[in-house]
Amino acid sequence: MSKSRNRSRGNGASKGRDVNGFLLLDKPAGISSNGALQRAKFFLDAKKAGHTGSLDPIATGLLPLCFGETTKLSSFFLNADKRYITKVRLGETTTTGDSEGEIITSSSASVTVEDIHKALEAFRGDYKQMPPMFSAIKKDGQPLYKLARQGIEIEREPRDVSVYELTLHEFDGRDVVLEISCSRGFYVRSLAVDLGNALGVGGHVIELRRTGVGELTIDQSVTLEQLEAVAEVEHRDNFVLPSDVGLAHIPKVNLSVDATFYLLRGQIVSAARLPAEGWVRLYSEANGFLGLGSVTDDGRVAPKRLFQHLTHSVSPTRTKFSENR
């Protein structure tokens, strides 16, 4: 990761330090993802930060936060597979599909473990899931949750989702604990509602914890309390991970000094051992991780998500640009 200690506050400069990298936060319950981001940004005294996909306020768990130039990579985590552990209360439905909403129906009908195992079969593999009204999906530029708060419900289109694993861990006669490995765009609240409907008793989420995002796991995370407990701001940087963390699924490509020079200036360059297509992680011996590129139709590399602070830090060993054309 790359950091500068510039603390300039004058002449219209942005407040905060240039922090680059990922912070894997264990988000607490009762706070929005943006609220958690702003607290972490404050603790690191960082200029620029963003998160990689929100968690509901009731949810806890892994929330990858990106700082500085690393914000350019956030979409690769938005699109990543996820893992969750959730507790679903059967016998009640709520306005929101979770415990934040008001209870609207109750049922005293009994459900067995065998009933649950049978019902869960329909939610494994690929299927179309109806997203909840209380979601960030936009309709005509307006998030659905804002419409839902006004009592407005609109027709939604089911979305293609994939559930790779769905395991029943506990059932006490009322609450079901499930572990889920799923694709992007999957709503655990929708699963709770759909499972309750399939069992004929209704259901909603009462606990939700995200344990994985792509290759990243909750074991790598840090809490806000741990951040705050470190007195010196600079020492909190030890929690910030390199900008290429969690990108091991993208092929790695090493560039020569000359290719690095021209790539960082927006040029398409040649490189050895490229895959046939797709995204690649780009590295140089002198500068380490440069960002991401994509393989062109003619088998070269085009710059896509490069870190601007490196742009003028590399010099070519030759001047004949035609060699990289």
C-alpha cells in the first residue's frame, strides 16, 4: 500500500492523508455501511474512501473499505461472491423482511427440521429471486427503499441468482440458522421471506453476518474499536492491506520498465504470458502493483484502472515508442 504523510489543510487542499489500500472492517450492528465507512475514514484521517457494497444496519460482518486510489477497484468486490450466516425467525412476517420492520402476520403452525430441509432444496443452485422493496435497487433514479418508506410498492423483476451452498446449522422450533454461499445480487431477506412462505408460516431475518467477500474472510477483519484503540493515526495504517488484496483470481502480468512507462501514460503495450482475454493484474519490478488492465483483441494490454500517483514515477530505458505499438 502507498501512503503519504501530507497533512496540508491550507490553499483549498483536501483534508486528510493520502491513504491507499483496503481496510477489512467487521461492521457492527446498528450502523449503516456509510456510517461505518465515515468512522473508519475519520480514524485513519484519510482523504478519500468508499465501500464495496452495503450491509443492512442490522447486519454485522465483513465490509471491505477502499481508500485513495484503491476506490478504483471497488466494483470487483461488488461483483464478488458472498458468504453469510443468518438467523431466520419463522412464524412472523415484517414490513421489511427483517427485524427492523413491523410485524404484520403471525402463525403458530409447527414446522419440523425435515420440513425445512425439504423447503431449502428449492433455493439451491440457480433460480430467479424477487428483490425486496427495501433495497438500494433504483427505479427511475429513486432507490426502492425510499419508495417503500412512503408506503409505495412497485412491480419488480426477478433476478438471476446462484446459491452454491445452503446449510442448515440449527433449528430450535422457531429460529433457523443458515450458512449461505451465493452470487452477487442475492438478498438474504428475500430468502427468509421465500422460505417462510414455502413453509406456510412466514419468516424474516433477525440476525445477519457476512463472513466472506470473494477470497476475503471475516478472520482478516478489524473492528472500529480496535482501530480507535490505537493512539497514533500512523500506527492505524498497519490495519490497511495492500491494494491488490483479494484479487488473486485475476491473472498476474509482469511488465518491463518500458512497457510500464508507456502503460502509465495511457498506451496499449505488449507483455509476455498474457491470457487470451479478460482482466489482468499489472505489476512492475520497481513499482509493484500498478492497477488493472484488459487484454486486447490483438493480444496486448490496455490500461483500465491504474493508480495515478505512479504516472510520473517511471522512466523509459529507450525512446523508440514504436516497440510498444
